[in-house]
Amino acid sequence: MAVVEISIVPLGTGTTSLSTYVAACEKELRENSEGLKYELTAMGTIIEGDLDQILQLVRRLHEVPFNSDAKRVSTLIRIDDRRDKEATIEHKVKAVEDKL
């Protein structure tokens, strides 16, 4: 199971506000994330599940700002793909909290 953090940023949109673009990406995520768990955060979105499925979803999400007239899009992807044990979003957070 993989945990993937993505941040999709449209560039050259004429505004500093990105919430409209984020909302459009969130709508796409809600409609196409079957079998995946995800969390919207203030700086990106974290998705948990099968890596191949996540990467296909990320590709669709990357296109969303272009569909809203963005001319350029920068997508940052961080992948934590642990195969020796199940590492969920909750397990990762709990591991740190247990040490506090």
C-alpha cells in the first residue's frame, strides 16, 4: 500500500487564489477515487491505496486545471511505498504521536 501526497498548482491564471482550482480537483477526486482513501490538507492532498490506481488518478487530477483554462500546471508528487508492512495514513501519524 502506498501513501502519496500531491500538490497541483496552476500557473499564470491571473489570480493568486487557487481555491477554485482546488475545489475542481477535489470534485474529480471524489468522483474517481473508488477504493482509495484520501485527505485534503491545507497544502495538498494525501491519497492512500494501490500505487498504480493512485498514479492513474494523479494523471487525471493534473488535467483538471487545464480544463479550467490554466495554461501551465505544476504537480508535485511524493510517494511513500512501503512493502514490508502496511503503512496507512493513520499508522504513520500514530507512530509519531506515540513518541511524543
